[in-house]
Amino acid sequence: MTLKQTKPKGDEYLLEVSDLQKYYPIQRGVFRSTVGYVRAVDGVSFKVKTGETLGLVGESGCGKTTTGRCIIQLEKPTGGQIFFNKDGDKMPVTASTIKSLRRDMQFIFQDPYSSLNPRMTVERIVAEPLVTHGVKNKTELRERVVELLSAVGLSGDHLSRFPHEFSGGQRQRVGIARALALNPKLVICDEPVSALDVSVQAQVINLLQDLQEQYGLTYLFVAHDLSVVYHVCNRVAVMYLGRIVELTDVDELFANPKHPYTEALFSAIPIPDPDNQLEQIILEGDVPSPSDPPSGCNFHPRCRYAQSICRQELPRLVATKENTHHLVACHFAEELSLRGIKIA
């Protein structure tokens, strides 16, 4: 699978997320009393630079997708603040402002089989955002749809077809065309290739990178395949149980991880070199429930480096002494010597 390498961009921030929280109430009894909360996202903060690709990685259930859905207001956040840089103005992203920001923020869904309406033709699917935002001229609509389909590698011959007539990769291209219809600045990609065959994953990834260059897009890239993340992203945030535990440039993260969870993730990556195999780190126990997270560091029940302070005190996400751009939430980040990984 041949992937193109992305290049770092400027330093202006397009998106800022501060202490984002999303709690789902647990209700029981006849009167549906709230007896607790599932802390799907529990205090997430990060910034996304204009033109870059920031990756969100972690195990299933760690809160990656929920974070993306909260940013674009598909889920209503429980707490925290989200700001979007719209033409130099720092605008809060809320339920009341999202309609005015919808042109600038779009979402590519994970499953191309369920995210497209089976009763609508490709023309109607791609044109729907345009119609919603006031484009009524049929000739103008069709021309724009044909232009978008061409940009994602499809043709005008596909206008009258329905989603079931396409392969998974083609369906995802339709979803990408729909996301680009309003010329957004930020696109949240929710594992856009995980539901596709390996043979077409690289094609879709390269398409996303070509579109980023062509339209000046900024990506928040949710993924679990670290090999893809390495080739696609400029910076990476590692999430565990609703929190970010490490955030830095992609090369720095892979060469010099500072959090034990990141090291464990790297050890699970298959290396096609029998003479350069890493010892796989088997994490003991199950992932704790987000409805009843452990005290102190969320990762301490599965961490082989844990000490008493890890069970008592929650570590803050702070910069390391040697690299102010490398943020890590670990009490012993400066003391541990963890193994990175080299990906060709």
C-alpha cells in the first residue's frame, strides 16, 4: 500500500478545543432516575493548525469519534468550549452558531454503506448540502455536482445511480464529494478507510491528501491504524478512556513516545522485517468502564510502570522538558525510556 507523505503547514490555529466533555446519563428504575454518567469524553483539549492534519488515535471506545461529533455539534457537548477561526474572528461553536459555521465544517463518516441514503441518487446526495444552503438553480446544481464527482474520481455518468450500485470505495468517494460541496475549511474524517478493502484504502487516503492540497483543507483525522496515521498526519493526539494522554508531531511520537500506552500501541504494529521485531506489550486486564473510571491515572490498572502516585493523582497534560511541543499526561514521562517504532 503506497501512501503519500503530508507536509507541515503554517502556525495559525483554525480550531481550538478546550476541556471538552461529553457525559451520557445512566438511567434506571421506573422513573428513569440518573444514577451515574458514561464519561465518553472527559476534558479533551487541543488545537488544529490551518492546513494541517491532526490525528486522533486510540482503542475502540476511547472517545475519538464522539470528540469529532461534538465539535461539529452532531452530539451536544456536556461541557467545555470549542472555537473556530472564521475569517480572522474566533467564533464559539455551539448549537446556536453551528448553522452559520456549517459551510466551513464538514464530516466524512466511517461507514459508506450506512451514511448514504439508499433512496436518493448520487446527484441528490451530493447536491443536498447546496440545496439546504440556498442553491436552487438546477443547472448550477448539476454543474457543481459533476465538478465534485470529477474531483473525487467519479464521472457525470454516475449522477442517476443509487448507492447500492457502487463499491465501498466508490461510496466513500460520494461521501467525500458531499462533504466538499460547500467548500469547507475543516473536514472531520471519522476513520474514512477502516470499512474499506485494503486494496482501495491507499487510493482513498491519497485522494484525501490531493484534495487537501487542491482546496486548502484542514483535517481532523480519527483513526486506529497507526501505519496510516504516520503517513497522513502532521501531529497526533493519543486518547485513552476519554482523555488525551500524549500529543506531539508525528515523527517525534513514533521515534520518542513518552506515555506507556503509546508504547503499547506501537508494540502491536506488525513490522515486515523478521530481524527487527518488537516485543509485544500485552496490557493486563480490560479497559476500565468510562462509567466508573479508576482513581488517579486512568491507565494505571494496565500500566507496568505504575507506582502509588499513579493510583492517587491524575496526571496533567504538560510539555516535556526537552520538547515544549511534546505534551504527555504521565507522572514519570521524564524518567521512562520507552521504545518507539520505525515505519518505512
